[in-house]
Amino acid sequence: MTDPTPSDVALELERLRGVVEAGFARVDGSLALLVQRSDQTDKQLADHEARLDALERNRWPLPSILALVGVIGLALTLWQTATR
């Protein structure tokens, strides 16, 4: 086996540099895509949180209304029993 010449070493190093740059470019593109998807997920999560908060705010009168209906029903039952 012969010793490589300096020009052969330089050529191989240049090829290796190209392969590494291409790999880094591919990884950089993948990371950019992941960041974009993460941002979209964060926006969707914030939207869902806002919608859930709105639903919880609009739900509050339901238990109060049910309790009121129960009390009215009890009062009507007691009134009917007392008037017989």
C-alpha cells in the first residue's frame, strides 16, 4: 500500500466536508420542521385552553338552576300535601 499524496488527502477531506455539510443541512431542516410543528401544537393547545375556559364559564348557572328546580319541586309537593 502506498502513502497517499497530500492532494489525495485534501480531496478526501473535501469530500468528507461535503458529506458532513449535507448531513448538517438535513438535520437543520428536520429541526426547523420540528420547531414549526411544536409552534403549531402550542397554538392549538392555547386555542383549546381558551375554548375550555369559555365552556367552564358558561356552565356555572346549570347547577344553580337544577338546585332551584329541586327546591321548587319540593315546595310544590309540600304544598299539595298540605292542601289535601
